[in-house]
Amino acid sequence: MIPIITQTNCPELNLINRGKVRDIYDLGEHLLIVASDRISAFDVIMDEGIPQKGYVLTQISKFWFEQMSDLIPNHLISTDVADFPAITHQYRDQLEGRSMLTKKAKPLPVECIVRGYISGSGWKEYQQNGSVSSIPLPAGLVQSDKLPKTLFTPSTKADLGQHDENISFEETINLCGKDIAEQVRDCSIKIYERARDLADQKGLIIADTKFEFGILDDKLIWIDEALTPDSSRFWPKDQYHPGSAQPSFDKQFLRDYLETLDWGKQAPAPKLPEEIVRKTGEKYLEALKRLTA
């Protein structure tokens, strides 16, 4: 059984960032990205770790990076600790199965969100304004409906504990330049639509997802994670019924539980019951099993 790790401790490595989920170490030429078992909801990190979550995130990312390698280069070098620099090998027990050795790129200042179905914040906005990220949509859509076409709805990158804010494509051009903005829009949609079609064959609906890109040697590459349950909404196809929220293989299960509590969605996080922790882990693992079966 893979141990639950909510925080890595590798004192001989240069820790440069500890995010909501990932611990990132600078190895000089490359980065070491370790997916912990931390989980956040409403931008608050929970105290409890989710069993095998970091393993699932890493293995799903590896799967998708390999599936999409002909569409765009990505930052993944290896997920095998044996391929990592020798100084990391002493921490094998913390790194095995949950870490990626990656190329170093300069991240773009936007999150690239792609929506194929109307859910979450998009559904809330549509109910109020008939739009998603200020993009007008036809009247009469219901919650979880498939959208008439795939939408690219970028957002800013907020600091830890802050909320991302949706931005227009014009604002993306201002932040990234016209050429790069068009590349990330087109590439995001291509990756999503291929992944959506592949997942459909495995009995999964990918409702939406979030990508990050960076610049390496003046070229665009795909970085961070790839279509994981942390960055995407996964729904079981055989239970899909538009008109309400859908059962999911992602952290929506945890969000739904937290919505039942009298909690202001600010730190400190509430204590999670063992059953919620276990079931959340099972949902992540089920997504991996279905995709890679």
C-alpha cells in the first residue's frame, strides 16, 4: 500500500514551491514535481490526506501526456525514480509513483480552461446572465448539458488561498501576446476534444478541464498536470442525466460534502470523516482504472 504523504521532506533538495497539492524541487537543469496526497476545496487545503491521490494524479498525467505527444510537446521526462538524478534516490520512499522529472519552462500567466458541458461556476453564471465567461449561450440549457460547442474560458492565476478570475480572450492576448494566446486556445481545445472522445470510449465524460502551458526555447509546451481529477470534472457516462449535478470521479464529491456543513469556506478546514476521505480516494482511483484499462 502506498503511504499517505501530505508533505515531502527532502532536505538535500532545493524546495522552491509547496502548492495546494505539489511540492516542487529545483534540480538545476530540471524540476522534480511531487504530487502529495493533499486535497483542497474552495481554495482551502484540508488537513487529511487522500489515500493514493498523488499516485493517481501522476499516473493519469503520464497517460495523457503520452496520448497527446503528437499535438504538443510537454515537460515530462520520466516518472521512474531510477531515471532521476542520484541525489533524489535516498528519498525514493517519498517519490515512488507520485513524482515527475520535468523540463524547466517559463509558465504563462493564465489558466487555460476548456468546457464541454455546463457545470460549476459556468452553470451559475449562465443562470444569471445566459453566458459562460461572458460568452453568450442559447436559452434553455439545463445543468450539466453538453454545450453546443467547446468553450475556451481562460482565467488568471491566483496566489495560494485566492480565487482565480475569469478573463476574456482579449485579456489573454494582452497577457500573452496574440500568437501565443491563439496557440494555447487552439491547442487546449484540440487536447480536450481528443481526450473527451477517448474517455467516452472508457465510459467517462470529461465535462471540463484546466491546462497550463509554458515557454521553453521560444516554443510552447504543455506543463503542470494533464486531465486529472484535480483539474477536470469526470462523470460516469452510464449515470449521465442532464438537469442536475452529476456523480463524479473527482473532488466534487468532497465539495458536495463540505457544502452540507456550517463552514465559511475559509481556513481552518473542517475535520473530514474517515468515510469521506476513503470514498474520495476510491473515486480518484476509479478514474485511473477506467482510463488506463
